[in-house]
Amino acid sequence: MFSSITKAAVAATALFGAPALAGLGKPTLFKDGLSPHVNAEFMQYMPSTPSTNGPWSWGWIPKRCADEANRPDVPFSLYDFEVFNVQYEDCEEAWVFCRHTKAELSQSQLIDYFGRLPVHERQSISYVMAVPGGGSAYEIGGMVVFQGNTASVSVFQHEVGHAVDAYNNADGSSSSTKEFLDAIDGDTCVPDDYANSSNIEDYTQVGVLLMYNTVVPGGLDKIGADYSCLSKQLAVVAARQQAAMELGGTCTWRQTYGEVISMGPASGNNKRAIGAKPVMTLVPGHPLAVEKDINRGGEVTVYDNIISNEAADAEAAEKQAAWNAVARHRAVRLSI
């Protein structure tokens, strides 16, 4: 699979907590983007975390998913969303996914690609959402929204990386620290053209390279380019994010969940029976729950020419079905 990424219009410019530098003006390490150089290895060395999943009763949706569904000029109908929990084995609390029924990304793709990321990155995310679109994505306040075909580990790493940038360190956004800005000035290149657009995008693209260095045997020495031109940036990102990139372990904190709302008046009619309102457990007071500033993010990235790995996607769907079957069998055994 491969993709290139280009700058798109800002979906919520005013939400950025720190200003992005307008164009870094640096030479680039890769002119064709990072995905062609990292995705095959990510699929090989970042296995999906075992999980189980289950649907919400139709008629209910997290308010934050509803807010993003209503963001486009022509809003999506809330009735067209399927909401489901995904319980990965490395965290006691599930993640909530909101998927439009016509989204190009399937349920199994969402579960698989998100589950390939390390848990200490995933824990910065509250909701995962997919809607139809032309191939773009954004992170907003710890929520990732995928629009169209974005079936790529590097895409998921980039978008989740924005939340890690914002929330991984107590002193705030890593991409806006003096250390990282000085590293940009001190280096002679940035990863690719998209990284050149701002310090924020540069940080997350350097993070993609650091993930490669972390999980692939031999690290960046195998990537086929002299990455010493961005060594200072790599060092800063490693100091602030390396620990979160290590595979394994269990979640140490989670974003709090918000309000659950009705999809609308039709959810209570005789055509479809509405079930009990889901109860959110990740709320203030929960041992894992940490409240973070969610009034930030929202810049859209357009991803061109993504080709998904159909064989890997089919294998992931089979694994998820098997994991669910085992969980159901255990539940039956426990009830006997």
C-alpha cells in the first residue's frame, strides 16, 4: 500500500492551541512521501492487538461523533451510523467507534489498523470515526476521523500522532516546544513535503520515521536514505515520545468519554426498536480517566493514491471473528 499526502483546508483552524509555522522551507528526505517507504514494514512488524467488539443498541450515538457528523456543509444523517465498542486485550476499558454505513473503511479495517498502534499511543484517543469521503483524515481533541479510503498504518500513526503530540507530556504540545523548533532550525531537512508545511505536521511525520526506527529490525538504517539530515528532530521526538511507541504493555490512562445522545426522533419509532442507553464508564473518577483539553486540532490531511492490502485486511477480519467466537464461548462456559 502507498499514499502521498497533501495539505488541505483547515476544518477547525481556530481550535489549534498553538500556532503552526507557515512553511518550514526545508529540503525533504523523501519527495514521494513516507508511506511507500514504511507501510510494508509496519504491516509486518506491528501486529494487530487481539480484541473483541460489540455493537451499541441502534438509536444512540456519542455526542462528539454527532458533532463531527454535523460538521460538513451537508451533514451526515446520524441514523446512518453504527456505533460499537472495541475491547483490546491491553486495556481494561474499550474504545468507542462510530462508523457511517457507507464509509469506505470497514469495521474490521478500523479495528485492525488502530489496533496495530502501541497502546500508549492509542490511549491518547477517545473515539475513532469513519465516514464516506475522498481520502482524508483529521484528529480533533483526541478523536480521529477518517474520511474515505485511508487504510494505511502510516495514516493512522500520523493522525493518532497529533493526539500524542498534544497529550503525551505534562508541559503541553511537543511540536511547539523550543527544543523541537530549535531542532528544525538545526537540521538540514524534514521528512517530506507535508512535514514542510508546519512544525505540527513535521513533528508527526518525524514520529512516523521514529516508529519505523522503533519496530523494524535494523531501524532507519534500512530505509534507504541518509536520515542524518533530520537527526536533531528525531532526537527530540524520541525524548518526548519514544516510550509511547514501544509495543506491548497496558494502558496507563484514558481520555474521558462524554455525553451519549439520541440519534433523533426516528430512533424511537416502530420501525426499529431503540435499546437501553449505553452507560459510559470512562468518566471523571474512574482510575484510568484523565480529562484533557479537547478544544484543539481539526486540520485535515488529504491522502492520495492509497491502495489497501486486501489479503491482510481479509486475514484481520478472520482473526477478529475468531477472537469474538472465543470470547462468546468463554462467556457461555462461565454461565454454565
